Amino acid sequence: MAIIALGYLGVRSDKLDAWSDFAGKLLGMQKIDRGGKALAFRMDDKAQRLLVSDEPGETLAFLGFEVAHRADLETYAARLDAAGTAVHWGTGALADRRLVGDLIWFEDPMGNRVELFHAPMIAADPFVPGRPIDGFMTGPLGMGHAVLHVKDIEVMMPFYRDLLDFRVSDFGRVPYGLYFFHLNDRHHSFAMVGSGREGFHHFMVEFCNLDDLGQGYDLAQQQEGRVAYTLGRHTNDYMTSYYANSPSGFFVENGWGGRLIDQASWEPHETTVGPSFWGHDRLYLEENDPARIALREMRLAAAQNGRRSPPVADCPWLYGELAKHGRG
């Protein structure tokens, strides 16, 4: 029994034109005509990865996680029901809208809608990006990762860790609580920010080519207020990325070069050096905001102490890619 990847997510927004430009022209996703008051986007051979519905709210509508086997849906449904969580089996019409074989849905302790699904539909036509890119790191890694604001970590942790089998990758307590979970070899497919709030913090897409990330960063800087975090590199998953302000107010992390882990040998641990080796300055915060200052001081301390990611030769993903192309 296993949940194996973040497969798709949905957003409520009445800013469909803005999302069309943002997801298609900036992120590089392929817009799909689904008809009605909704937009759908592809990132790879899956029929859809991101859905934007014309509804008020400007927030996360649902998270879709893929299970390995259809029987896993029944197992998780029974486990959640026994724990007091109301579980609903998706109708045929809902499965058709999600372009999957079967699904169940329920709400987590803070009201976020979670869908578990099996057998995503594979598109008949090749993926055609919305701008010239080499594609996204998806496949068995899923579409990327999603991060929630969390009011009470002590309530949310056992729900995702113990009921849904999300596995802790690492966590930090300073300057606020951060908890990261893996479902596959991607360092994390899900995370919680202990901000004391509720809502959606961001989702991440990972480009195959560093230049695709950099060219997107150039495009984002041409749009007033689009860049939320400057280009930087994270300390836990080694992702080089910037964060964009989405049309709905939450962030979208645009990344490259994320860390792959060995799930069998991985041990959860606490990180104390802050979220970034360098960069990721929070432009959405005022210059004198205490959180922005604290994060800046942590980056400067990391530099002073010589903190950095391993050399390129020690990066499993990059080493594997070079080997595949005969350059290892």
C-alpha cells in the first residue's frame, strides 16, 4: 500500500486569463481546452496536471495524490473512516473530470480537500510546452511538490504521517516550523509551514534544463511584482529556484536540480542552517520585516560558516543524467 506521488492539484480562481498567461507563458505548461469555465494544463504525458476552475476564493481547491494500486483506495478509505474522517468515493463524472480511473476524497483536519486517485489518463498527443523549454522533471516523481500553511502542526503531522504514510524527510524549527515529506525519490512532495495560518503557501515545478529556469526568471522580472523570492538555493533539497506570485496570491516555486534521495536508507533529521544557502530574498515582505531580516541573517551565517551543497559529482540526479548521456 502506498501513496506514490503528487499527481495533480486544483485552484479556485476567477482570473482565468491571468492564469492562462502565468501557467502557459511563464511556467511553460501546455493549456488544454476542456470547455466550460475552467482551464487545464499539462506538464508531460499525463492528460492534466493543473486545473483552474472559475470560482471565487483564489486558493487551493484540492490536492491529488496517486496511489500505486486501486486496492490502496479501499485500504486508505477504511483507515481514514476508522479514524473518524469522512471519506467519499468519487463519482464516474468526477473521475472523468480528473481524467483518472478511480478516486476517493476527504478533508484534512484544517479543511483542505485531498483526493487519492489511481490510473491517471495518458494523453494521446505529445506534450507541447507553452514556451520553449526542455520539459519538467515529472514521471515517477510526480508533478512537483505542494506546501500548506499550518495553524497547528501537532494536529496535521499525525494525519499525514500516520494515516496517509507520508514519510518525513527533514524538519526545521527556526525561524518557524518547517516539515518536509517524501513519497518517492524526490526529496519532498509535500511540506507544511508552521505559520499559524491556514491556506496554500506554494506549489513547485522543476525544469529539466537550468536555462529554462533562468529564462523564466528573466521573463518574471519583466512583470511588476511577479517575483516573490529572488533566485536562490535551498539547504535541504539543493533546489535552485525563484518564487513567483501567482494570479491567486500564493506562490509558485520554479526550480531546477532538486535532490533525489535513497528512501530505504534515508533518516529524518532536523536542519538548523535555515532554508537557503543564498538568495531567496523575500521581496513580498517589507525591507525591515523581522522575518525577512532573520532569514537574511541565516543566509549570511551559512556563507560565513562555509555551508554549501555537495560538489556536482556527489549529486545523484545530475550524475545519473550525465551517465545516461555517456558523459559520466
